[in-house]
Amino acid sequence: MSLASPILGGFDELFVEFAQELRAAGLVIGSDDVISFCKAAAELNPGDAMDIYWGGRTTLVRRRENIEIYNKIFQEFFLDIREDETDARKKKIKASVSTTATLEVPNVEPGEPGDGEEESKMGLVAAVNDIYRNKAFSECTPAELASLRKMIATLKVRPPIRRTRRNQRVAHSTQLDMRAMVRETMRTHGEFGELFFKARKEKLRPIIFILDVSGSMADYSRNLLQMAYSARRANQKVEVFCFGTRLTRITKILSKRNPDQAMEEAGTEVMDWDGGTRIGDSITRFIKDWGRTRTGRGAIVIICSDGLDRGDPAILAKSMEDLSRIAHRIVWMNPHKGDLPDFIPNSMGMMVAAPFIDQIVSGHNLKSLEEFSRNFATLR
């Protein structure tokens, strides 16, 4: 059986080499174990060090006494690489653990208690992540932002659900399906049978992300785009648009399985990245091309912007008024809100749009995005 997989994107050969290093160190590893390892990595993220670690540990290590050897070989093979390393795959895996500089791997199985040293290592990693969680994106270094984006990519975004006007047969409910009961009674010539119940059908509510990628949002746009990618992966009824001076739809690009590739292609597709801002013109374009279709009607529209607009305020006011008639709910994510519970918009764009906004949320750090993702399902 061939180990090659389009999902692994060239990592399969690297994983085979890693298995050979483990064999040389004394571990008994068969070809079927290596195949299982590659399949596990394909299901997870072959560019993530922790995914590779646990995928290999669960498929290549059979004896508890071999865990220490596995940890040592893993550290040497994937992480203790030279600065002039030419293998881009190893460099990518090494970069995925930049949060802690070196990967601290426990010598216990997941869920089992460890000794004090192992617990302190894991506690250190958790403490560092907690610091990053509360640190504003604008204050982070490039290495910290890279780590934060990996955390954002793991956000569990539960899509909101709406009740339709159509009914469906259910096993138990508070509402009897009288029509079905009458039909059944007629079919049995008046003999009363069982009770039938009905309830409203439920569907995923459409979600629209409209992301500001202008220069004033440079510290936040990449991370907000990563959050939109996570939402798109969880719900295929999510549409994503970017705007600076014009609107660009990037939904199909964010459908790619590889997040790094999706982010790179999105940056290439949006021609006015880090440019000026025309919020009103962009929303007007959205309403004209997509708003009055099934894409926009009854959707929850999430506008991610600081409200610094160079366009005509009258156009913005008109576009927001039209959008409020089409959308089910308008949520404005403004990173400048921060942790302020009584945030008052002070930019011209936000003040003009405020009468038509249902909710203002923050998006300035990882913690705020986590809170938003947890409350995402309640945006009915």
C-alpha cells in the first residue's frame, strides 16, 4: 500500500524517515504501524508538532518503557534542528511550537496523572498560553501572532440554528400531528392507533463575515480572517468577504482544508489589503450583488472593522439602513472596544452605523474571540 497522500503534501516521506529513526533506536515498528501513523497525521494537521507527536505516539509506541525513547527521538528529529536546516517541512513543524520555544512532551498517556516535573512543564505551557490569550494582537510579536493563529484555528465555532415554518415528524413533542393521526385513523377504518407528534424543522442560519483589511486594521485583520476560516469549516452556510476600498468574496478560498494555504491565497486575492477604507461603498456592493439573494436574506452579518471610514457618511448610513432590513441581525466587531463593557463608538463610521447595529463585540485578543465563538450559537 502506498503511503503517499495528497493531504500530507510531502510530509509522508518525512514521517517514514522518523519511523526509521525510531527503529534504529530499538523500537519495534512494522509497515502497518507507519501506514497508521501517516493516516493519523492526514486526519489531523501534518504541520502541527503536537498532532504529529500524539499521532506517532499512539500508533508507533506499543510499550510504556519506549515512551522516553520516543520523546527523545521526536525532539531530536523534529525540533532540535539547525538554523541552516534546508527541509522546509521540519522548519514548519518547528515553527508550530514557537509558543514555548521547545516542545515539552509528557511521559504519561492523555488523562493519566504525572509526577511534579511533568505537571510543572504542562503548567508552564498553559501559563504562557494564558498570557497570550489576554494579550492584544497589536502588542504581540510576529512569533506570538503565529502561535495565536494556530490557537484561533482550533476554535470550536457552533453555528446558530433557526426554526423554519415547516414541520417534521418527531418521536416526542408537545404538539400533536393531527393530520397524520386522522390519516392513520382513516387508513385503519376508525381504529385509533398511536399518537403522532410534530415539531418545527431546524436549519443552520446563514452567516456573513465582512472583514475590514485596510491599513488601520493591519494588527487584527489576519487573526479575524483566521476566525472566519474556523467558522467556515464548521458551517458551510458561512460566507466571507473582505473589503478595503472594494469588496472581495473569498468564501471558496476559505473552503480549502489547509489553513495556511487558504490564508495565503486569500491575501493574494484581496488586492486592496492594507489600503484605504470605504465601508459604505463595500456594504452597498454586498447588498447589490448578494444581499437580496438567499445568501443575505435572514443572515447574521458580522462586520469586523474599527469604523475608520474615508467614504461618504451618507452612503454608509444608507447602506446600513438597507442592510438592517435584509439581515436578521447585525453584529459589529470592533477591536478598539477592548474589554470595556460600556464602550461608546468614537469613529465617524461607527457613530453613523450605530443605530442599525444590534450588538457590538470586541476582537482585540484571543480571549475575546473565544468568548465570541462560545456565544456564536446564541446569535439567533
